[in-house]
Amino acid sequence: MSLTADSNEHWEWENSSRSSWSNWSVKELWAYRNLLFRFIRRDFLVNYQQTLLGPLWVVLQPILTLVVYVLVFSRWIGVDTGSAPPVLFYLCGILLWGLFSDLFTGTAFIFTHYSSLYTKVYFPRLVIPISVAGTQLLRFLIQFLLLVAVFIFYAVFRDFSFPWSFWLLVLPLSVLLTAVFAMALGLIFCVLTARYRDLSNIVHLGIRLGMFVTPVIYPLSLVPSGIRWFAQVNPLSALFEVFRYALLGQGVFTMWQLLYSALFIIITFFIALIWFNKQAIRLIDIA
């Protein structure tokens, strides 16, 4: 009996060593949507198994970070947060930066963490980074409920007036662009860290330094005008400022800066997709 396949036979998918710049398919990703949702559920649950407090760590982590930031930067250093209460100011920055840093680092090491899965089972390679993004966005939504609860406390007991405005509609866009930028950088670095393991140190160092060139612990208005352009080159700066402006009514940004951030992030994302798509098949054996 011959085991040779008919060359004219139609195959739904085929494993090969060939790579392409554009062989990813939205239709194929949609066909694996159940696997994607299972990854998101598994990643979220596994992170809190065999822990004392379980999923409570989702909100305890930003709360503990908030306590440190308020004590150090508000009480001891005296960073001026303007008319916004320091607790609300820092909590906004902590949540958005947490989304970016966790999504970036989670995506940057997928070939290291999921190498056994990539080499044994076929599925679209983008399923893993998308599942990481889904998990982190789910964490962010839960943490955002904490932010809403703190806002209600300040509105009831501290007479804080919520600045209802059009910019609330832009709030989801700033979160989405932040997540897309983190995923784009993660897709680029996951290829690099698979080839050169020592670059993992660059990833962790970059996250630590990136927080200081992004208005997380300070408002952009405190940056001297002579060097403010350096912070504004960072596409995250305008997103953090508009996020706080929508919630607190204060922030320094222009429409041109928002447009620059959006275009920069979208272009970076498509470049990252092309780069990841071209290199993913080659890296399976290396990882």
C-alpha cells in the first residue's frame, strides 16, 4: 500500500519549514477561538493556584503598590499631583502601567515558556500572545473595578467631583492602544529572547527604566518645558495623560500628540506581526 499523498489533494493546514511574511489568517485564528479562550482561562487560574489569597492578589498587588507610591512620592518626596487626590492619581498610573508591563513581559518570553507546546501541537502561533493579552486585559478590568470603588469613596466621603466629559469615550481607546503597544513590543522581543537568552535582562531593565520616562508617578506638567519633548516622544505619555484627564480632569496633551501615539503604535504593531510571522516557524527548534 502506497503512503504517498496526492499532490492535488486539498489540505486545511500543513507543517513545513517554509516561512512567509503574510501567512497568518484571521479566519484560522477564529477557528481556534475555543483554544484561545481555554488558554485565557487557564492562565488566569494557574497564576493563583496554591496561593493563600488566590484571585485576591489581582487587587492586592495594586493596593500595596499604591501604599508605597503615596508614602514615597507624595508624603516624602512631595510630588505635586495638582487638584487630583494622590491616591486617585497614582492608582490610575499603576493600573495602566501594570497592564503595559505585564502584557509586554508576558509576551516577550512566549517561546521560552511555551516551547514544549509549540513543538508538539499545531495551532496558529499568534494564539499564545493573544491569550496573554486577553488574560492581562481581564486582570485590568477587575482592577478597574477597584478604581471605580475608590472613586465612589472619594465622591461620597471626600466631596470629589467626577469630571464627566467627552474624554470618557476616549478612555477605552487609551487602554486598548496601551495593550496593543505592549503586545507589539512583546512580539518583537519574543523573537530576540528566543535567539539570545541574555536579552531577557534587557527586557526587565527596560520595564524598570520605562516607568521613569512615562508619566506614571508624576504628571507631565512637572517636566521642564525644555526637556518635555523627550517624554512626549514616548507614545505612552499621551495615553497616560488622556487616561488621567478622562478620570481626573487634568493632563497635558494635544490632539496631535494623540494622533502621533495612535499612528506610531499601529505601525509598530503591524511591523511586529510581520516580524513574528516570518520568524515564528524558524524559532520553534531554537526555543
